[in-house]
Amino acid sequence: MSTKEQLTEILDFLNDTKMRATYGAVAGYLGVKPRGMGQLLGEHSLRNSWVVNEKKDVPTDYPPELIHPELHRLSLRIDTADKLSRGLQRWRQI
């Protein structure tokens, strides 16, 4: 599976579960540098806003109207590649 296909699956998972994941967790899972995540994600959108800055807990440089309204519905946040991998495995089984 290509990096882009993996990222699409991650975004599907995050959107379906309404859970945030840090840039570092997603980058670690994909095997890329966290600083490159913005370019990989592309245009700002509600769908992409589930990937957040670790310190601020919101997506970097997103205007309020492009941050998903349920972004902080859950207090849980995926902050490691391992947690993301486990979450994806469980989600795939549903």
C-alpha cells in the first residue's frame, strides 16, 4: 500500500472514530518526518483536521471553519505510531 493510500485509510479511521492523532503519530506510522505531514495531507479540510499538533491539540494553521466541529468530542488522542497501528487494526475488524 502506498503512503498516500495508507494516509487515506488513517483519515478514514480518524473520521469514523472521531479521534485525533498527532502529526508525529501519523508520520511515525507512515515512516516519514513529522514536518512533511502538512504537504502529505494537502489542502486544509474538515477531514484532515483530525491530525493535530501535539502541543496545541489542533491542526496547524487551520482556520476555525476548517476544523471539524467534533474535534474535541473525545478526550482521547492518539500520540504514538504504535497506538495508531493498534487502533487501525481494531477498526479494520469492524
